[in-house]
Amino acid sequence: MAVLVDPLREYPDAGLRWVHWCHMVSDVSFEELHEFAAQLGIPRRGFQGDHYDLPPHVRERAVELGALEVGTGELVLRMAGARGERARSRRARA
């Protein structure tokens, strides 16, 4: 039962305000993720289908509020939703 963030990465060609950001997911449910995002002041429209993108200053605040820092591979394996289920299934078959 955790909200997870992966390391900051650079996305220079995304055309967005921030060049560096990370992903924030829940390993339980999207509802848990939405509640945590609301605590960070992130509107629901920021939801990317199974995650939120966070710029560095928001990632820092998420960690202060209890988000766990994990590698991107672990984040995908643990995330709620179809992408996490596919990753876990691939790992089980390997």
C-alpha cells in the first residue's frame, strides 16, 4: 500500500514547461493515487491514465509526504492497472 515515484528523467523534446520529471503511481488503486495527488495540489486532469507526471519540486514534496522512491522497473512492476498487470505477467513468464 504505497504511492511510488521513480527517478527524475530528462525529456527535452516534450515541449512542456518542465524538462525533468518523474512518474507517480500507486501499487493499490487509482483512488489512492488521486487522493495523494490532491494532497499535492495536482488536479485530476493531470492523471495520465495510470500515473501522474511530477516536476522536481512536486516530486520532492511527494517524498516528504511519504511516497517511496523506487527505480522505474520496480515502479512499473508494482503499479496498479493494466500496465502493471502486463509487466507482472511478463515477469512471471520469464
